[in-house]
Amino acid sequence: MNVLVLGGGGREHALVWRLRRSASVKEVHALPGNAGIAAEATCWAGAADDIPRVLQVCREGRINFVIAGPERPLIAGVADAVRDMGVPVYGPSKACAQLEGSKAFAKSVMHAAGVPTGHYRDFTEFEPAVAYISEEWRSGRHVVVKASGEAMGKGVIVPTNEDEAIEAARRALVDGEFGEAGRTIVVEEKFSGRELSVLAICSGTEYRVLPPARDYKKANDGDDGPNTGGMGAFSPVPDVTDAQVATCAETFIAPILREMERRGTPYVGTLYAGLMLSPFGTIALEYNVRFGDPETQAILPRLAGDFCDLLYRAATGADLPDVTVAEEGAVAVVVAASGYPGDYKKGIPVPQVHADDALLVFHAGTMLSDGQLLSSGGRVLNVVGIGPTLDAARERAYAAIDDRFNSEWHFRKDVALIS
């Protein structure tokens, strides 16, 4: 079949790489893709959330199957439009995509489904938010402030005191720092612990869990600095057993599928549960409606079998095969332009990192100009080491990075450094 991948980041490059190794795939296309994807697929100009352009590419490329990468096209309703033209698509409907498009909506679904999560309230006005924050802090309950809308992974603020929490609310509701995404905020009970990403391939009623991963959201080593779209990930997660993953799926994936089906909007696509393993039990922090980035880059190298067939079966409601996972470890390190997630330069020459059997290189913000590879975004490369153990995979990834990237670049040095 001819498959179209929507998006142009590291996650989409990993998807293209994996699809090219699927026996059921004849051609792989991408909209818009990037310089790395262009070496493995036919790239089309345009934006992944430009629905008329997506439909045009489907017709002109004789596309048989569409896989949505990022959240924005899904929130915009691209899956509905593609399905309406008779092309199977792996990705949730616009109604289901609000699980990521609106944190307030997601919280209401969690409570209706009986999913363990923190107490919260949502606000559109500053003064009531301040009163609630102050009340919570005086009662000894710390809070997290989140832009309710989709903010590219940067709309979550974890304050260390009451003043910082109030300032976070001000930034969103008064200053408009997060734009439309911050017109509503969620003020949520804060938990501490270890985070875990659990992703499932969902067909509406049935699901298959992918191997777990742990990602790094903060910009700097030691989980310091501002939130980012993700600075690294690894899989497997040594402190999480297969039994725990199964329990997490039963507790955090299955109830959401039942609730969305009850609402008349069956969930088809990847459901990503962002969990916190706290001293008080495991709770849901958030849901995403797509493959994680950069978790996907650490998960897909560990999968065996025909990946496209798995996704196509989910998209068409067929029985889902079991997921086969290799025992080896994978460590993905994100190389970003210096200054990310704040101001950063574009057009920086990107050093070459050569892939081999134990090293994968997935492009994110890259472009070709007169034959030279240049940066075009904040997160630029994903360097993925593979090895019989996580330590071996980690060593492989960092050996490929350390000597090649100067002060114009930034990457965390503690990805998969497990104490």
C-alpha cells in the first residue's frame, strides 16, 4: 500500500523508517517531511494541518492509508476529513483529539471514566484562579498550572511557591503568553515521583500496549530549566515490570476507550497516557492523542513484525495482532539548537552523524540548502543508540554526539543515566 505520514519531526522520521521495513508497504510519503525523511520517502510541500492540502496529496499520491504524527492536524479534524473521502486513517477524530486539545476536557473524561488523577479546577478569569491557588497553598497543597489548550509541550508550569503559581496564572490569563491555548488554565494538584509513558495502539474497543518509555521534558540536566517538547527518552524502563505495564493499561487506557465509546466517539489511534508513579499510587497527569516525541524514537527500534499492518488493522477495526518486542535497549538523545526552548538560531550547519546497526539518526528540524544540511527548528536531531543493555545503548548514543557538537548546540547529558 501507499502510506502518507503527516508531520515533519523526529517522531515522523522514526515512523517513516519503521514503515519502510514493513512488508505491506509499497511507497511511503510524508507531508511535509524534513531533510532526513526526504532520503527515505516522497515529501510533499505544505502543512500537515492544512486539510485541503492533505486531501489533495491523498488523491495525487494515490494514498491508501494515512498516519497522523503530530497533534495539531488531529485537533483540527484531519482524521475525520480523510475518513470522509474513504481513505483509512490511523488517528483519532476531532472529538477524541480534544483529550489533548483541552486539558479541561481531558480531566472531565478522566473523572467520568474513573481514572485516578489529581484534583483540579479550570479557570478563564485571573482573580478566581488567584483565590483558588492561595487557598490550596495555605492548605499545604502545592499545585501545577497548565494551559488547557495545545501548547507544543510548553504550557505546563511547575511553581515552587505561591507567588510563582500566581505569576503562572497571570502569564496565561492576563499576558496571553500561550495565546488561545492559555485562555483557559487548569490548576491541578501537584504530585512527585517518577514519570512513565504508556502508549497503546487502539482500534476503538481493542488495544495493544507498546513497550513503556521514560522521557525528559526539562531542558537541562537534573530536570532543571523550562519545559520542552522533550529532550530524550529510553526504553525499556528498568523499574517498571510487564505486570505493572499491564495494570497501567487496564487502569488508564481501557477506561478511556470505554468512556469515549459510551459518548459515541470511539477512539482509534495511539492513546498516550502520561503517568506519575507517586508514593500515593499511580495517577494520570495527561493524555496525548498521538505517538510521543521523543518516546517513539526509543520504542520503534525495539518492535518486531509488520508495524504498518498493526496500525492498518487498528484503523479498519480488524483484530489486532500481539506486539513483539526485542529485549535490547534504546536510548534517544535530542540535539537542539542552543537557546531552545527560548530564542535560538536557525540555519546552523548540522554535523553529520552516521547511522549503523547500533545507531539510528532521526531528523527533526532540518533542511537542505544548496546541498548543505542546516537546522530549521529548535529540536534538530534524535540520536538513538541501541544495545543489549540500556547502558550499552546510552554509551553508543553519546559516543556519536560528544565530539561533534559545539556551543551552538545543546543536549542533555543525563538521558538514561539511572541511579
